[in-house]
Amino acid sequence: MGHFLRVARLVVGLGNPGPEYAWTPHNLGFHALETLAQSRGVLFESASILDGYQGPRALRVARWQTAAGLLLQPLTFMNRSGEVVLPVSRWLGAAPHEVLVVYDDLDLDPGVLRLRPHGGSGGHRGVESILTHLETDRFPRLRVGIGRPRTDAARHVLAPMSSTQRERFEIALVEATAALADWLDTGDLERCMSRYHSRWNQGPAQGP
């Protein structure tokens, strides 16, 4: 490919590599970005399209169609996500407020979506890794609720979904992609929070 146009905004979807993790709750960040890419006809490629990038190669990236953003899937395991997010954000010249992270959240009911401008990790290992590497919590995030189980949380986030569960999350992810696309195009998180929270509170992301 030719030179990759430098961009202003980075959306990071968190997950674990490998088919055994594909449709588990912990991989909803990956699926959110894949749904977003499919909606706009953009393709994920290897790190080779990042002209001059010298960081870790364990990643997949897609150029946003307006050339105003980049979609990133770190292919390290979840608890090492920051090892990729930091060098890619530096390559882009993106400040923390220009890095939006999408991930699963135990503290929200299944299918519930919430945007936040900053905050802690909530015990999420992938977010904790990004906090550690960026040395700040001042980056926006989109949380996809998976619900807290009565049993072991670690087992819950890695358990394959049933077809009913998958359908619910597919509906939620379509809703999420509208907000992600809006943020990529405008960079206006406050507007996105106002616009999409009111929509989501009416319940479309909950599914049947």
C-alpha cells in the first residue's frame, strides 16, 4: 500500500485472539469494531499498513473511511492490550482523549451500553493494562454490559455464548456502532453521550 494518512482518532476494541475466544463476553470489543467496519465497508489489515510504525506487530487495524480515524484490535492477550495501544497512539499522535476503548463490563446488565469520558478500570484487565501504559485514566470508553454472574466472573467472561445471548449482543453492537461512527467523524464525545444515552435508555440495545 501507499503511505497511510495520519489520523486524529483511535477506537480500540478489546478481546483475546484465537477462535476459542470468538463469541465470549470478553471479546465484545473485537466484535463491536468488526460490526462497525462491516457497516462502512472497511477491512482489517496487518500492521504493515502503518507506514513507519516500529511498535509491536500483534494487531489488526482498519482505516476509517473518512481518514479521520483508525480502528485497532490488539492481538496480545487481554491483559497486555496496553503494549499495543500506547505505541499505536504515539504513532498517530493521538492524545488520550482521542483514544476510545470498547470493552465488556460486568457491572452493566447484558446489552446495556454506556459512554464515559474517563474513569478507572472496574477490574477489567485490558483496561488496566491501557491505564498503566498510557499513565492516565483520561481516555473515553464505551462499555458493553455483560452482567455479573452468581458464580466465578473469570469463567463467565470466557464462556461461549448461547445463540440467544449472541443475538442480544449483536443487537447491542449495532447500536454501539452508530455512536462509534459519530465519534470517529466528529470527535464530540459530549454530543454522542447526550444523543445515544437517551436513545439507549429507551431500551433498543436490550433486544427481545
